[in-house]
Amino acid sequence: MSSAQGIGASIKRKEDRRFLLGKGQYTDDITLPDQSYAVLIRSPYAAALIKKIDAAAALAAPGVLAVLTGDDVAADGLGGIPCGWAVKNKDGSNMVEPPHPGLAHGKARHVGDPVAMVVASSKALAKAAAKLVDIDYDVLPGCGRLPEATAEGAPLVWDQAPGNVCFDWHIGDAALTDAAFAKAAHVVELDLVNNRVAPNAMEPRAANGHYAAANDHYTLYTTSQNPHLTRLLLAAFTLHVSEHKLRVIAPDVGGGFGSKIFHYAEELLVLWASRRVGRPVKWTADRSEAFISDAHGRDHISKAQLAMDKDGKFLGLRVHTLANMGAYLSTFAPAVPTYLYATLLSGPYDFPAIYAEVKAIFTNTVAVDAYRGAGRPEATYLLERLVEKAARETGIDRVELRRRNLIQPSQFPYQTQVALQYDIGDYQATLDLALAKIDYAGYAQRHAASAANGKLRGIGMSTYIEACGIAPSALVGALGARAGLYEAANVRIHPTGSVTVFTGTHSHGQGHETTFAQLIADRLGVSTDNVEIVHGDTDRIPFGMGTYGSRSASVGGSAIVKALDKIVDKGKKIAAHLLEASVADIEFRDGAYRVVGTDRQKAFGEVAFAAYVPHNYPIDTVEPGLEESAFYDPKNFTFPGGTHFVEVEIDPETGVVEVVDVAIADDVGVIINPMIVDGQAHGGLAQGIGQALYEEVQYDADGQLSNGSYMTYCMPRAADLPMFKVGNHVTACTHNPLGVKGVGEVGAIGVPPAVINAVLDALAPLGVKDISMPATPEKVWRAIAAAKQGKGA
Amino acid sequence: MPTITLRVNRKNHTVECANSSLLVDVLREQLRLTGTHVGCDTSQCGACTVHVDGHSVKSCTMLAVEAQDAEITTIEGLADGNTLHPMQAAFQECHGLQCGFCTSGMVMSTTELVSRNPDPSEPEIRHWLEGNLCRCTGYHNIVRAVQTCARGSRGGTP
Ligand code: FES
Ligand code: FES
């Protein structure tokens, strides 16, 4: 049984049936008795003083229960939304950490900043009444973009942040890096932008708050990736009620990609409003509201320099990055362009010297925080564009240049110049596998065939690494995290041998109900049909930190394995008693306890039954029951890596880029369910290709958003993408019991530079040297036209 | 508010709703058929797709009153009792869903494709899905699911 359903088996997902039957329960699907509805009125301006809010007409409208403003938030003593990570400046001083009230108070600081909330007995009535609220704004100049926000005299988002600087941070060794550049035979320089994108989980955010006055208890249904973190922040910082009076439920959640990690104001507001109006209050974002209220991702501007010796061996890397934080600091925002970005700048390469400076900048835009990959895609994009440029400038073949610089298997554990220690990997093996999958040797033929059809063909690659399995608590604590990042599990064996697992991670598409059940099948020999995984409800699950940073299998799965070890050990004592043998002689395998060297055995189910019906039982030394909990704090990050190849065809007449082939080889560690792992890679690839070719949130210099809907923000569609060729080469993680690394983010991390490198490869014969993401038809067409003109001149 | 009768999943339902109520809102809020989802406000995502007289329709683009004389099927009405519709089964078989939010729309949309074209090519499937967004799967396994279902409906091994 364990081989058919255990680790390595592509069993079908247990959760699918309810979704396929339309019986999933997403937050907006839940309607409570006496439900009321909230609509938020948001600032249409990037920066404006809120002079007066006249709610009289709205309050008189039918069905209206309340109109609440920033004054009410302040009067009721609600706390501001906290930031979960503190980054220090170069000089050791603290970053600027401005207040973030649940509703804007006195001043609105971005388009979409919530200014007032209308609660009514129906959504339609709340929407109608919202139109009657008269808000008098004094519009101020705003700044919506990098680098304009850093210019002399730019409008200030916060008076306490001169130059709009949130922090000015660095990592690495400047002197060592200067010395490396001094002896370089060749230096490659590149300026690049990592475009701002909107996460766009298909389920818009929603929150339904219910205060029960009779027992002074709050329940929140919310679209969250981590209900316990939300509960902790509500309790300790925003709502100010103790955890035992607060239950947070993240039911089925329709995708997250990072954007549902954070504690958002609406979660606080619906609970607070429920207390005020005496009815449950539900808020659900429209898509256009999601664009102006969900935290966005990326948004960097960087200068990078690579120093090489005459043979192309990397000597040093120097990076300067501006990172947009938005107007308020979201939960993990400061960590993204620092500890999740600059620490990854060594990539899979052996770099003797690195120095990176990161300046985080406030702008009058919605917050920027973690989005699938979070920092690691930015690092990979920078490095792989730079390495590609180096290959072009030196004339060394792109594959060969990478081979000369990849960390060798014998070098692990490998200490980088930017704080991380990679435990294991085999970057040559994934490179070789990817070369085979793309049929690199046959490329010239494909190129010729495209040319014969009047198309420009290009091939691009990236060799990447990422750090996930977030994270060792003590280490991240030393780096500024204000929370621990362990995971928790409780495994309950029922008297007749079926199993319920309570996990602190959260599944919003990842398939934990299946993969975690496989861990049980593998270890205990219990069919996955007899296992249920419970997640997402703080009243049922142990205190865990949720799902992001590809942590669920490596951290959450390890917690489950630890709990299983305790179960197996306790079972041994019971089995020894039942089999009248000594514990040392009992082994557990294939779902049964055996006396070593004999055919005497007790099935796991028999031992479980004995634990709950302890008539013949070692009651003096072993407690009845079979249920164990474990917390697991990882010893290190995990380090997936690999090689991604992309081939594109460009129509020189229209500038349209078609992705014709994608072949990747990843090392994501031990694989629990190959079908699910491939699916995770596919999804990440689509988002990465989306960033490279289609997606960009566009703010103008003043902070107005010009593309906040699906009419204007280009999402990747089925016809934009090819079938993906996905391969894996496994090196087992050395420091967690499963050997797993993580797969949720690899696609979004590895592929964007491969796409752009392919586009540039296709356009190189025309003389095009640079193009920025997203490489839209217009941009490509203009680049071709400009290159032609340049040549003609 | 006017009272209208809607025939949904082979049953008649009498509901009170405003003339301006969208079909999707009546399905979700009044009939509590929450398997039909809302993913956008510009009729682009397809999460709200249902069948109206056998054709896939985005239920956010139709007023409830317009649907009065029609036979409406939602995702809840697609399976035959406990037996999944072949398209639902193919989505499970091929891992064509992750978070499940786009899934009802994907299934409702592609069942119409296969009923019209029992042997759609990969480009035809991708083109057909132009009105359905998925953020999780990269469409790879959705395309495979549709191919698998179509093969099964032609009598091949699914
Ligand atoms: S909700 Fe109907 S198309 Fe998006
Ligand atoms: S499965 Fe999540 S949006 Fe398609």
C-alpha cells in the first residue's frame, strides 16, 4: 500500500471532488444568519487630505446600519496594521515605520486607500448608500513610481521619511568587491527594471466577521494563507482582544501566490463593524478593488556590474537596487527586497565577492509585498540577464560560461558571500537534463525553419537557485522577523485506525489534503482514503504559520513526520506488550509491528485499537490513546535550483512574441506526488511568462493607476502558452526528515529571464541589445524599428 | 421586487429579484448555488460560466429576468448523482485544477466545446478558453483534461 500511495506516487487529489461538484466553500460562499454587507469607499486620489466626510444622506438610506470612518477607528482605539519585519539601515538605525490605520485618517496615501466603510443589510443597499457619502478631499501632489519618487523635491509620502526612503540597507563586503573589480579582465554592466505585477489569485479577497456578544467571541472567515498569523496580529496589534476569544477560519481559498499572507485592514474592519452593528459583516472585493487593495509584487530598479577574469570566471558582483514599498509597509514587505532578494544574488554560482545595496522607497501606491517567489525572481532576473550579457560580450557560449561558474557538487555545503549556506545541489545535472529536454543540439535547425517562415527565433536560458522552506526561527529573528517560522502538526489516530491530521499549513491549491495523506500512507501503511487533513481553522489546528515561501512540505510535512515518529514509537511499546516481547525487538514496517526475526506481528490498526480500549495494555508505563503533536523548526532554508530554457518566435512585422517551447529541469528535492509537483511548476511558469511578456501594473508619476482591471491588465491566457516540458533531478535536502525542498515558486523564479534572454537572442541579429519586461508587441516592434533606424543612420 | 421563475438544474425556483439583478448573483445569493464563482467585474474571467439552453454563458453578463424561459445548468447540476460528468472526471484524472476557483467555469465551458467538436486540437482548445482565466495551472493540465475527455467521448480510452 505504501508504495502505491506513499511518497513518490502520483495519486489523484482527494480535494478535487468537492471543487468539481461546485461544493467548495470559499469565504464569499459563506453567508451567516442575519448577514450584513460592507462596502469600502476608497480614495480615488494618490494623495489627498480628507477634509470632511458627510455621511448623513447615506445613514438615512434604506438598510444602512453604519458608516464608519478613520475617526471612528481612532475613537474605538483600534491598532494600526503592523509590519512583521524590521530592517536596519546601513548605520544600524531603524527603518522608517509609518502608522497604518485600518481606515485612512486625515490623509489618503494611495488610490484605493480605504477612507470609509458602509454597512447595510444587503450588498446592493451598501453599494447604493456608498454613493451618497460625500467626502471632501484636498488633492495633493503624489509620487507613484520609481525612480521619480527619489528625485530632489519629490512629494513626500511621509514627512518622517526624507527622500521617501524607508531604509537604506546593504549586504556583502564592499572592499572585497572593489578589489575584485580592480583586477577584472572584463566588467559587464546592466541597468534593469523588474516590473510591478498584481498577484490576481482568481478568488478576490473577502472577509466575514461575526461578533457574538453573548459569549464575547469573534469569528472571522477570511481568504488567508495563514489564519494563525492573522489571529495573532488581530489579537496583539489591531483588534486588541485575546486569542481565546478569536477564531480565524480560512476555508477553501482560491489561490494566494503571496497576496493572501498579509493581515489586511478589511479583516479588522469586518470584526469591528460586526461588534458595532450586532450582525455578521461580510466584505468581498470586486476585481477592480483587488487591483488597488491587494499587495502587489516586484517593482525594482537595479544597476548591476559583473567582474570576470579573462577566462570568464566570475570575480565579483556589485548591485544597487531601488525597491518600491508602496505607501504603507505590508506584513513582510521589508524582507522581500533584502533577505529574500539580496541574499540570493550569488545564484548557483561560485562568487568570491558580492556587495549589494538596497534602498526601499515609499510611493503613493498600494503596498508591495511577497508575490510568488518574492525577491528570488528579482535576484534571478538580474543575475541571469547579466550572465547572458556577459556571454554575448565575451563571446563565450552561454552554456559554457555558466558551466565554468556553477558551484560544483563537491563544494557543498557552500557558503555564499551573502549569508546563505547552500546544503546540497547538482546544478550540472539539472543543466544537462534541461539541455536534453529542449534538444539544444537541434536548435540551429529549428532556427533555420523559423527563418524560412519569416520568423525570428530565439533561445534563452537561466540557471537559478532559490531559498525556501521558510524558515529557521532564530536566524530570521536575528534578521528582523517579528515571528517564528516553525510549523506544527497534530496526528490523531482513531480507535479503528483511521487518521486525522491537523496541520498549521494552509492549502489554497497546493493539494495538501492529498500529499500529506501520502505521508501517513507511507509511514503507517494506512490508505489515504482513511486519512483526513484538517487545515485553516484556528479552533481546530495547532498554532502554525501557514503556507508561503514553499514551506508546507519541508516545514509542515516535517512536523507531521515528527509527530508520526512519536506515534510509531508509542505503538512499539503497546505492540511489545501485546506480543510479549521487549520493545527493542519490535520493528515497524509495512503497516505492522513485528518481533524481529519471527512471524509474530500486530497490525497498526490492532495497536491503535488497544490504545483506546486498553484492557490488555502496559497502563503503568504508557498512557492510553494514540495522538501526538509536534512542532518543527527548520535548521536551514532549502535550496531548490535548476535550469529553464525557453524558445520564442517573433513576428518582425507585428512584434508579437510567441513562446514556442519551454523545457525545464528542477531539483526540488524528494518528490511526494510527481503529478502535483509538475502542476506547481506549470503554474509558476505561467506566472513567470506572464511577468515577462504580458503583465505590468502601470502607475503614472503622480500615482494614478491606469490599468486596474482585466480590460487593461493583461493576464496570460491559454492561447498564450505552450505545453511545458518539466523534468526533475533529485538531490535530497540534507536537513529535513523528508529530504524535500519545495516547488511552489520555482517556475516564477527561473523562467522570466529565460524568456527575455530568448527574445533578445531572437532580436540580436537586428542589433537590439535590451528590452524590458513585459516584452509586449509594441515594445518589441519599437525595438526592431529603432534598431533598423540606428543601422540605417 | 418582481417575482420570476428560473429553471435551474432541472428544477423550478421562484425568486424575488430586481430587474437589474445579474443571473450570477441570483444563483449565488438566492439559490445558494455557490459553485458558480465571481472572479471579475468586467466579464473576462469566465469563473461564472453556466449553461443556458445548452450553451456556455458567463452568468455575469446576463440578467436573471432574461433567463426566465431557459433551461439553466450550473456546475452543481452537471454530475449524474454521485457519478462525475466525464469532463469533471477528466479534470481530476489530469490534475486540471488546483485551487478550484476557476474550475466550475472551465468545466462548464469545455463541456460545450466537446459537445460541439468531439476532437478538438490543442490550439482549438486553447483558443476556446480565451474567455476563461486560470491563475494556478498554467492551463497545461486543463488542456490535457479536455483532450482526455474528448478522447473518452469518442470511445477511445480516456
Ligand atoms: S465573473 Fe463573469 S466573467 Fe468574471
Ligand atoms: S485552479 Fe486556481 S484559478 Fe484555476
